[in-house]
Amino acid sequence: MKNDLVRIIEKVGGKAQFNLVEEQGENVISFSKSIDGKEYTFFLIYAKESTMLVVNLIHSFSTQYENMEADFYEVISKLNGNCIHGYLGFIKEEKTQIAYKSSYIGDSVNLEGNKSFEYFFQVSFDMVDYFDSQLS
């Protein structure tokens, strides 16, 4: 399964980075993708159940935030309202980062059958590029 996913990631222009995650599990693939000349890192987390494949694609933006006011959350909410696929959320550790997450559920047997998996990537990449331009 992992090899099939990597093949499709490479087909849509991604470059697998197998050593990016310290203890990368069997169901995690990290990869980079150049979009409009800018390099982005993604994590693909997947699970296969019978003939169904469930995928979560995550990208965290590099900017870190502290002490956000209410208007910050309003901006994120407004951006999510313009989103055609996936959504923006938050990762909170010492500081807060914004992350994009999108999901795919489809046939694990025929990933390339109707190109929906490739379209999932393309739309997700477009959304990350759009959000990056809006957050900059």
C-alpha cells in the first residue's frame, strides 16, 4: 500500500522524504512539494480497512503565533469559509502554529481508477498555496 501511495505522490509532483519523521510509522509518509516555486512539507497519514482507504493530509505553516486576540480567530474562520476542501486548525505547543488538514476516503484497490485521489492532492496543494498567500 505504501509503495502505491508514494508512486501517486511522485506522480503529482511530490518528493518522498522517508527520514523526515524520527520514528515514522508504517502508516505515515512525509513528502515535499514545490508549489509556485515554494517548497512545502506534507504528512500523509493513512489507514486501510478492507477495500477502503482513509487518508489525512497535513501541512503546518512555519509561522508561530503567541497571544492571539479574537480577531486572529475571526480571520482563520473567514479563511475556512473560503476553503473548498479541508480546513485550517491549530497546533499548540510552546507557541501556536496553523495547520491545514484534508481527508480522502476511497477505494484502496484502484487508487488511480478515476483520478479522484490525484484530484484530492491537487486541490489540497492549491488550498495550501492559497492559505499561505493569505497568511503571509
